[in-house]
Amino acid sequence: MTRQLTAPDIMAAKGERKLTMLTAYDYPTARLVDEAGIDMILVGDSLGMVVLGYDDTIPVTMDEMVHHCRAVTRGVSRALVVGDMPFMSYEAGPEQALASAGRLMKESGVRAVKLEGGREVAPQTKALVQAGIPVVGHVGLTPQRIAQLGGFKVQGKTAEAARIILEDARALQDAGCFAIILEAVPAPMGRFITQSLAVPTIGIGGGPHCDGQVLVIHDVLGLFERFTPRFVKKYANLAQDVREAVTQYKSEVESGAFPGEEHSFSMDPEEEKKLS
Ligand code: KIV
């Protein structure tokens, strides 16, 4: 039987091998990602944009996260599933974070949670870790703070800004994070932070020196067309495949080419005669 990866497995991989992480938001996708041997599946609040059609991740609720996390954990047997904590489910302090993360773990079966932010969420992180909840940190571009950051922009471009992000990452490591996501930071900074930390860094637009990489599955598969960040590599163009398949289906139904005999059920001829 396959053993599910744990937070200690992920920490132990630092310096040994590159870590892989992708998002998934539903059962069939989670199964496919897990079968491919991806180490960690993130049920990101990016689902608000790529699945639910919101403009950003701000409106995502804990109910929505629980719903999608439950679907994903049903499809996974090896990967470590990480559930994202939505905006305003942990910012108020450790008590709120404990209640939210506890609910997400108990009701959905995820085995770790992710919080956005630096030193300001260190108390929440510490409380979760002390309660036995593994935590992934997330610094650099933090989409839940989009209103404050003024858009999806690269972070830490100056040495001073980079130092602040490094200090944030260190605070999260000290608080007990087992991995830290670095989003949209210059590659030299990704390398510097990766070398400075004992826990693995997982880059998304953090350059090639991070200990692992994460991307949003809808970007990887070419299913989300509203915008594509520079750090995304598309490995498929499923949006085009879907368009072609649906157009062909429409035209075959309209012309009568579908359903054919092979898609229809036969009837005993004697019984058929009784119909007329
Ligand atoms: O919500 C998400 O999918 C994320 C990743 C982009 C890291 O936070």
C-alpha cells in the first residue's frame, strides 16, 4: 500500500531532491496529479479565480475551501494535501487560526494548511504547530493582500525589500513552518532565501534555485485564459481541446451523426414489434 507523504518527509527532502507541488481543486484532477507522483497537492484559494470565477481570492470562504479540500483528499493516496486558509480566517490571531485550521483538517482530511504573510502571522503559525497542525508559509507576492500591494507584482526587487522578505521567511521558519512558498520574487533572491533557510522553499516565480516548484494546475494545463503570469509554463492547451470537442459534439448532435448505433441500446425484435 502507498504511504502518504508527511510534513517531515517534505523537510527531509531539502538538499536531497527537488520537490514538486501542484494545485488541484476536485477529485478527478487530484487523482491524476497524485498518480503522476507529485509530492504535495495544494488546494489553493486560487480556486476562487480559476474555478469559481471571482476576480481575486478575497471572496473565498472557509465553506468553499472545505468543500474542495474534501473532494481532493478523496482522490489522493500518496501526496501530502495542503489546504489554503482563506482571507480573514486567521488574521485576527492565534485563536481564530486554530479554529479555522482545526475545522479545515477535521472536516476535509487535509494534513497541512497554508497561511499567507510574514512575521505578522508567526504567532498564528506557532499556535497551529503547537497544536499539531503542519503549516506551509507563503511570502513574496501574497495574493490575499492584493488591495495593499496594488496588483500582482514582483516583490523584493531592492536589496532592502529582499531583506524584509528574508526576515519574514526566517520568522516563519522559527515559528515552525515545514516549508515556505516564495511567490514572484527575483531568482537571486529565491536562491539567497533558499540557502539561508533550513526548511524547503517552494517557488512560484521564485527562480530555479528553490528547493521545489508549485504552479496552478489550470495554468499548467492551459485551462485558465484570463491572464498568464510570466512564471507559468503551459504544458498543454486544454482550453482549445475543450472548445474543439464541444464544437464537434454540437455539430454531430445537430447533424444526427451522434449518437450512433454503438452508443445506443438494442431491443429484442419481438418486443420491438409490440411497440407499433
Ligand atoms: O492559492 C494558490 O494556489 C497559491 C499558490 C499560487 C501558491 O497560493
